[in-house]
Amino acid sequence: MHHLIGKKEVFAVELELTGNKWDNKTAIWLNDTRIGDWDDENLLAPFLRSLRTIALKYREFWLDELMGLDCHQIYLTIHPFYNDPDNFFSLSETEMDELTRFDKFLLTWGENFDSWGLSLTCRDEVYKFMWVHSPNGKEDSFEVRNDVKCFDVAFRQVQDVYQELLNIIPKEAWPMDSNG
């Protein structure tokens, strides 16, 4: 069954639910842009877990050091090894521990988001969604690194979509974790 919850031009969730936890389709719409590779069938649980996290733990998606940064700077700050992921392993243990404060921004949306880097912050009841897309697996290319897209969404819009999802998706389909 196909669902589009919310407004594509602001924030929406698109789902095609098959009744089988393995072969659903999921995407997010931001500013009339579909994020997620719709043609890829995937597990529903990672997608739902990420949505629940941003809806219920929104206060955790901010660090004061992000204040005053533009979208591109925020994205590169919360993904400190976006340009060179292998460099993480050359850090000292203390440096690694310091950078784990950014782990809260790493959400696992599902396999159909593998070519997308989708993150967000939330401050003053505004979600700032940030994403890059690397359809050819060239996420380290100059073009991808410098093509961070951003879109601000009012807190209420995200919360309304989440509440509607709670009514549409059966409770047993939601993953069990510390959020209930």
C-alpha cells in the first residue's frame, strides 16, 4: 500500500508497504526533492527507527559549537571524516573519544539511502536537514563534498508526519529499541 504523508514541498515521508518487512520502499521528501533511492526495496525497521529518533530525541541534535555555521560548515563539522574516512584510524584514542560526540548525527535510514548522506540538526523548533547525493559511489569527489543541500523544516511539520505514521504503521512493524 502506497502512502505519502506530509507535503512534498516541505517535509513528507513516502512509503510503499508490502506486508513483508524485507521489501518495502521508503523515501523522504524535502523541498520537492525525493531523498532515498525509491527503486530499491529495503527493510522498514532502520527507516522507522531513524524517524522515531528525530521525532522523540530532537533535543539531542544540537551542539552549541554549531552556532553561526552555515549549512555546509555544519555538515562537515558533524561528519568530521566525510572527506577522508580512513583518517579516523590514525587518531589517538583521546582524539577518537572527542569526536564520538558527533555520533548522534549518524542515523541509519536503510539500504536505499546508501548513496545519500542525510543528517539533521534541530534548534529552536527548526529541523535543518542536510544531504549530499553520490549516485555513482563517488562520495569523496569534490563535486559531492561541495554540494551539500539544506532545507529547514518547522518542528511541528516533522512531528505531525511522525504522529500520522504511528496511526498508519502497525505497532508490530516498528522496531523494538530503547524508544519503546
